[in-house]
Amino acid sequence: MRFRAAIAVSAASAAAAGLSLTAPQSRAAAAETARTVRCAEKSLTVRAKAVPGDPTVLRVGVTHRGARACLVDRVPTVAFGDLDGAALPTPEGGTGDYRLGAGRTAWADLRTVGDPADPEARRVDTVTVAASAAHRGRSFTAARLGTGPHVLVWEPVTTWWQPTRAAADRAIGLSR
């Protein structure tokens, strides 16, 4: 309580003196994120498709259909068929939140395999994508993704959520 009173007194004093009392952008953004709730899975639409001309890269999108902004994990959670493990974030440090505005879509690219000719590459029939680790996610068959009869997987990586498809492409190293 004393903390709030001190802020109110400081704000009133600043206003009386004709000063502007603003928080740095990073603090203002952090405060906004702190007030934003986690996205309900039912308010999200998740989709995935192979990038045209490159079946080793999947473009993943999540659209928030709710009326107010909400939070998803900073990187999508991606699982491959019955294989253990998930795609690793690139760059590293994927923990945290991504604020998704009402009616907005975020994009991430997922590289499933570095070299399609790699003999150690595994083959799976489905890929499951979720916007947050707490969500069940949506499964996509290889045919629906456009990768052929299987999805090749070996040391997969995924980008953080990005505001545009082009930004996701750049983050994974695609030049478009």
C-alpha cells in the first residue's frame, strides 16, 4: 500500500511541476505483459504448411480470435509423431511470452532436417504444433503439410514467433 501511495504522490508532484512521468519503453511493455492473460487454446487457430519449394521448412501460424490481447509461449511447441523430443528454439533462450493482439497472427518457421539425404533422418507421419506448452496443439499429417509421404526429422529447430511470414523466414535463414 505504501508503494502505491508513494507513486501517487510522485505522479501528483510531477504533474504539479509540469513534468512528464513516463516509464522507459521496456518497463511499460513489461507492465502491459504483466496485465495480459494467457491465451485460451480455444481462442487460437493453429496452422502449418511446408514452405513452397522446401519441404524441410514448415511455416507455422497462430491466429488469436479473441477480443483482447493474450500471451502464448515465445516459441511454438512442436512434436514429431512418436519421436521423443521437440524442436529447439533458434535463437536459444526460447522461454518467455509473446503478446498476441486480438485478431492478430504470429508466424514461426520450423526446419525439420538440415540435409534430406542424411541417413540418420527419421520419418514421421504427423507433426503436432501448439502455441503454448500447456496446450494440446493441433496435429498435421505429412500429406496435409505438403512434405510428401513423410516428414523427415533430424535435429529440428524453430524460430520464435514473429509478426510476419517474412520475419520468420529471415529468422530461419531463408532468403526471400
